[in-house]
Amino acid sequence: MILEGGLIGFGLIIAAFVWLTSWCVYGILVRHEDGVFPCVGLAATAVAATHAWLGYSLQISAVTITYAALIAVRCAQENRHS
């Protein structure tokens, strides 16, 4: 992955995972109703990160689309209550 996107691209991908994970943890700690959505987002991020770390890539369309859909649901629920 470092060879394809360079160090800047690799840093941006890691920063995106960290940002999404911290946003999900914040949602778990702060929200008292509909807390399942941040949990789903955190679980999806953990599965996608583990999947990418073990040698498989997020370049597989089914994994990337499923991850994006789960994170989109999580973000939509967060913005709905803001």
C-alpha cells in the first residue's frame, strides 16, 4: 500500500481510519440513545482494518462498499441528532 500511494497516501489512509475510529468511540461514550450505530461503525472499522492488515486489501469492491455503507449509516445517524 505504501508503494501505490506513497507515504502521503498511506498517512492519509491511516489518518482516516483513526478519525473514523475516534468518531465512533466518541459516539459510544456520548450518545445514550441509538448507541448501536456508533458500535456498528466501530465494529465495521475494526473489521475493515483487520481485513486490510492481514494481507487482504480494501481494493476488493465488496469489502469497500460494505464498509462505506456501514460508516455512512453511522454518520447519518450522528448528523440527524446534531
